[in-house]
Amino acid sequence: MTPDVLEVAVEPRTSADWERLDRALTHLIDENQSFHFTTDRESGQTILEGMGEVLLEDLVDRIRREFEVEANVGSPQVAYRETLAQAVEVDHTHKRPLGPMYQFGRVKAQVAPGERGSGQKFFDEVSSGSIPREFIPSVEKGMLEAAERGSLVGFPIIDFEIHLIGGAYHDIDSSALAFEIAGRGAMREAAQKAGIKLLEPIMKVEITTQKDYLGDVVNVLSSRGAELQGTDSRRSSQNVTAIAPMAKLFGLEKELRSLTEGNAVASISWDRYDFVEASGTDPDDTFPAAVALRA
């Protein structure tokens, strides 16, 4: 599945705007399945997620104009991802007073980075009965939820394997909730212990333009740190393909339209995730923006 590579934060100003925003998003997502959103009423933010600047700008415009939502809207930001730097083993115990009793759950797990694009995998390797079978799904739920919340900046941790190898329970104090909380704590501990590397979306860019503008188009791509893949002549037009970090492509379509008098057509699609350092993007330019978005 193609991931959403851009995000924009929307903060409704009043409770009435919250209600109008809820109605707007329900209507818009029924109409257009190409975007997603998450809502955090504690922070007052709704995060719209999609594939392109034009899509998000159109969504925000419609939310304001058609549904009369008064809101503070941030600039589009790259939807980074996080990944584990190394394999680790954790042994995490959740023990907390709850009235006259305790919540208790202990989780032992090996957590390791997976191949890029492999997704999140959970393996139940508990063989000694140290965790009752009915609590295993709760451990998985807790660990995956913690991964979704991220660790370094708050972007989801992707492409990893969890091997649940053991733990402990108490006949009275253990419950599904206790093991879910223990799972969350185990994943947070694993992320801190393993270390986190930041990933960014790398995009494939295809531009079709008249041959007269080929040099200008190539120069624009080069100035944005794009890696030229090739050119192809098609009758009176020229097709250019390149690879570039999403962070370098903001405003590309508008710049091309202006430069070529509207004769260039650009298509931007997701190619892969790569380490920020490996892609050539300057972390000092991108990382603070990511922190600000998720703070």
C-alpha cells in the first residue's frame, strides 16, 4: 500500500468548529479515499495525511470554505517514519497499585529491525506458560500501539519484528489491560535501547515538457538535489524521470508551471523510504520541522 508522505495540522478554534470539522472529514473521506486523518483532542490537532501538496491544499480549502470551519492550519510537512537501529532484548514489568490489588504483567521480548517494506511482525514464542494464552493478544496490541506513536519524534516506527519469548503473571493481579500496558512499556523500552533512525519518503518524479524547456526542467531538478534517472523523447515532448526526497519537492509543480508557461506536467509518486542521511537531505533542515509538527 502506498503510504501518505505529507501531513498538515489543523486546529479547530472552538467546540463548534470541532463539530463542523468532524462532519467535514466524514463527508470528505466518503467522497475521496486518497487521504487519511488522525485526531488528538488533547493537543487540539487533527493531522490530515495524503500523497501531495495539491490534495492537502484542496482539502483545507474545502474544510474552510464549504464547511465553514475556523481553524489554525500549519504548513504541509513531510511524513517521516522511524526505524530501529539494532536488535535488542527487553524484560519489562508493569506493576501498579489498583485499589486493594495490583496491576501486574511482565513481558520478555526480542525486538529487531526488519527488511525495508516488511511491515510489523509479531511472533508468539512463549512455550512455558509464563503468559496465559488469553493475554498474548493484549501484549501484541500494546506493543504495536506504542510503535505507532513513535519514539524519537513521534512518527510511527516501521519494519520490525517482535519475538515474544516469555514473561510472568499473577493469578489475581494480572489482566488483559495489565499486559497491554506492559506491552506498551516493553516497546518504548526497546526503542530507547535500540536507538532510532529517521526515515523519509523518497519520490519518483516524472515530468513531461516541450523540448525547448528540457534544460530548464533538468536544472530545476538538479537544484533540488534530485537524481536524474533519464530522458525520453516523445514526438514533440520530452519525458524526464528522477528520484528525490519529498522534503526537496515542495512547490515543484508551481515552479515548473511558472518556468515553462504551463507546458510542463509533473507526476510525483512514492518510491521507498530511506535514511535521512543516506538520501542527502540535510537533517538540520528537516528534523526541526518534524519536531515542531509533533510537539
